[in-house]
Amino acid sequence: MQTLNFNDQVAVVTGAGRGIGLAYAELLASRGARVIVNDRGVDIDGGGVDSGPAELAAESLTLRGYTVLPDTSDISTTEGANAVIDCAIKAFGKIDIVINNAGIYTMDDFPDLDLDMMKRHFDVHIGGSFNVTKAAWPHMVERGYGRIVMTTSTGALGAANMVAYGAAKAGVLGMGRALAQVGEQHRIKVNMIAPQAMSRMMAAGYGENAAAVLHDPQRNPDLVAPMAVVLCHERCPSNGATYLSGMRRNAAIYISETPGHIHPDLGLTPEDILDNWDQVVDEKEAITLGGTMAEAAYHSTLIGNAMSQ
């Protein structure tokens, strides 16, 4: 089995001062990467600023012989995102890897949820991921190589108490799938990871029950880091894909489309749809969607076959 190493690779990991992001930074550094640990040190809801997490994480990893620098830039702003990438370029001369891990989390109660809270989640999750990726992109294009990991969540699939967080994570998923298509011609791969590990955010979600799972070794962020490292490596086999990782389990998350029901003529009515609902939702011949031209061909084939009958 060939060891995956990152000798001469430079990585930026956002939200890496603690928790899951720190696990990513540590594993990358242990495999030879030079790492910028970005963390503004905010509370889970985005409030407050503390340089301590980034500085302590970098100091701890440096004492172990790794090449790590701290950065406390605010990646939710264009200036902050440019600053963290500039830090990598000035210190190490290039950027190979970006892991967009930084995020905030606030449980909400719709319809009491207000637009300001939605915007705060969008600014960090979507805006932050966009800003850092955009800042790194020209450097990756110039060298014809790059690996970007976006952080999504199963919350993107819907959860009653995380409308803002889930919507933001769904936006990250859509953005990552689109950027994967843009980057393909430049040998830049963009993939998504949905971590399943105990973090400050997950602890907040568990509330009073957090203590029971906080120290569960199955929920250690170290069990998420290996998948992130695979997605960062030059041998990464996928592009535009989404993976769930944690508690020793790694799995792919797919978005699929059924063949559906094609009405025999142009007189389609709501009643026709409801009468054929079983065929609309029949999953037996569903295909996985990857945002490629092959899907357009698939749709054309379905319509063509229906018209010829």
C-alpha cells in the first residue's frame, strides 16, 4: 500500500484552530504538508474574536516538528480571504490545497428565524468558502493543479432546527459541484465532505446530552481527517462528489434523478401527474447526477424514446 504523502505541498485549512479543522491540519502536516492554520477564534455563533486557537494550534504542531503558521484573517470578507492565501504564497511560494472548514452554527426556530441570521450563515459558509477558493484559484490555474475541499453537512438535506445552517450548507454543496466543472480543465479537483464527529457545533446541537457523547472515541475528529486527506491528494479519484465521513464510516452521498413519467402528448394536466405518481418517484432506474453533458444526453434519450412509442 503506497503511503499518501504531501511533501512539498502547501495547504490552507480554515477553522483549523481546534476540532475537526485541527485534525485536518495535523494529519496533513504529519504527511509533509506545510500548513496555514486559519482561525479567527470566534464563538460558534460567530461572535467574539480570539487569536488564541490559531496561535496555540500552530505552536503545538510546530513543536512536533511540523511546518505550520497561524493566520487569524476573517475569511467571510474578500480582504481576509486574500490575506490568508497571501500568507501561504509569501511564506511558501505557492498554494496546492484549500480545505474550507470554517463555519458557524445557531439552532433556529422557524418562523422566528430572521434574515440577519440567514445572512450570517451565508457570509461564513458560502461567502467564506467562495472567498478563499477565489483567492487561491488563479495560483492553482497558473500551476495547473489544485485540490479544494468544501465542507457541507447532512443538515443540507433538511432538519427542523437548522434552517439557516442547512440552507448555507446546501449552498456550499451546489457551489462545490459547479466549481468542480470549472476546475476540471485546470486539473483542479473540488469535492465536498460532510463530517460526522463531535465538535463545538455538534455539542451545541446535543444540548444537555452533549456530555454523553463528547468524549466518545467513535466521534473523534481524527476519524474524519483521513477522508479529507484523500480528497486533498493528487491521487484523489473523484471530482464534484460528496462524502460523509466519521465514526469509522466513509460513504458517498448521491443526488439522483428517476426516469419519471413522460406524458404521451402535450395535453398534460395536474391529474395526469398524480395518476402516474408511482412512476414519477420510481427509483429502480435512477441515475446519479454529476452536472455533466451526459445528463443532457440522458434526458434527450428519454424524450426521444417516449416520442417514438
